[in-house]
Amino acid sequence: MQITERLYAAMQQPGQPGTFFDALDALIRDEVGHILFTLLAVDGKEVVRIYTSDAVHYPVSGRKPMGDTPWGRLVIDDRKAFSPRIRKACAGPSSITS
């Protein structure tokens, strides 16, 4: 099954958005590989974790203030994905509290 077909199929399943997030997590793990996959949403001047592949260490609903940081400029302002491979260009995110 093609990548887009996998995601479209997941979107049609019940249990959204979790079903889609799980499918996206699996797809990125299969195609690229990852140790940790999280999705964040901007909520006013904070970011909130809405999905995690490691709920024990990085629980959903963890929040932190979103200040002016290299990570914020990369991810929020420039709308680019954060990857440890580009960590030298970005100081990296600070910890999000549970």
C-alpha cells in the first residue's frame, strides 16, 4: 500500500484523531525510523503534546510556554519538522512538563 493510501485509510477509521496519529507514527517509524514521535499543538502562548509514542516518559497533555526559541522559529514559524539530524542548526526543545 502506498504511503498516501495508508494515511487515507487510517483517516476513514473510527477513533479519530488517535487512529490517524497511530498510523502516522507507524508510517514514519517504518519509512524513516524514530525513537520518539510526538505531535504538538500551539495553544495560545503554550504548546501542548497531543500525541506521543512514549506515554510513560512523554505523556499527552504535557504543556510548556512557547517563548522565542530556535526550535519555535524552526517548527512554529517556518513550519518545518524537528529532527535530531538538524540539532546543530537548532538548540532543540526544552522539556515539556507533564
